Amino acid sequence: MQNISLKHLPTINTPNITLRPINTNDAEQLYLLRRSPEITRYVDRPLMESVEDAVKLINLILELQQRNEAAMWAITLPGNDDMIGNIGFWEVRPEHYRSEIGYMLSPHYQGKGIMRAAIKEIVKVGFKTLGFHSIAANVNPDNQASIKLLKNAGFVPEAYFKENYYFNGEFLDSIVFSILNNNG
């Protein structure tokens, strides 16, 4: 089993984005992202109702991070600490050297290569620093933008599940994409 430590996430700086560990100062921005039906159209979770909901989610993520079960970075632009999106690891399975990623980005910043850069950096951390063998992403089949993004990042379809998820009164399909660490 891989000894994975998420307790001290690195800050990642690139020319176009900065990924830094999320903190409770990001609650307002997280709330704005998670209350938007446009942004969360394919997230299949209830919309957030308050900034306090965002604080609770951030605290849960930080607790899971201390248990090496999840981690989240705030996506920011260089020189501006305001979170415009987030990306992180979920469903960390050290016994399988595998994790799932999840992400969201404000529509104002979509289509500019920001999430493509964030995924590239997180995959690097997952493979080189954390020692994952594979990283998965679970996607709603209607989310064509996310599917295109994952394919461009080197992820391939791994499985299609029919009506495996129940949300908001209906059964939904999902596609799992993954990428393997072929250098490990």
C-alpha cells in the first residue's frame, strides 16, 4: 500500500495560474461557485444555501486531508489570491495507488486553458509526489466540455455506468475516465 500524505499540500505556481491549498478564507468564493446552477449543472449535488455551508465543506475537506482521504487546491491567478475555481483529489485509495479528481471553474474563466493547466499540474503531483498509479474522473455523460478537457489531458474512458447514481428524483449515468502513470 502506498504511503500517501496530503497533510502539507504544495503551492504550485505556473506562469498562468497558482494552485494553493484551500482555506476558510475561500468560503465566499466557494459559495458563489457552489450556489450557481450554471456552474454546478453536472455536479449532481444540492446548491449551497449559505457561506456557512461553504465553511463546513472546507472544514470537512481539511479534516479529510489530515486523514489522507482528500485534498483541494484553490485555483487563482498569479498576483491575485481570489479563488476562481478549485481542483482536488477525492476517493483517495492508497491500497490501490489511485485517486479521483474533481474540479470546477467560474464560467468567466472557462475556455482560457486554466483548467487544462490545473489538471496537468495536479496529475503531476499525483504521480510524482504522491505516487498514484492511476487517477480517475467521474463525469456526467452530458458534460461534453469536461469530457473534452479530460481527453485533451490524456484521460481515456474506462467505464460507462447506466443509471448508477440517483439525484434530484432521477437515475443518472456516469462515465469514468482515467490516466495511468506510465513513468512510475
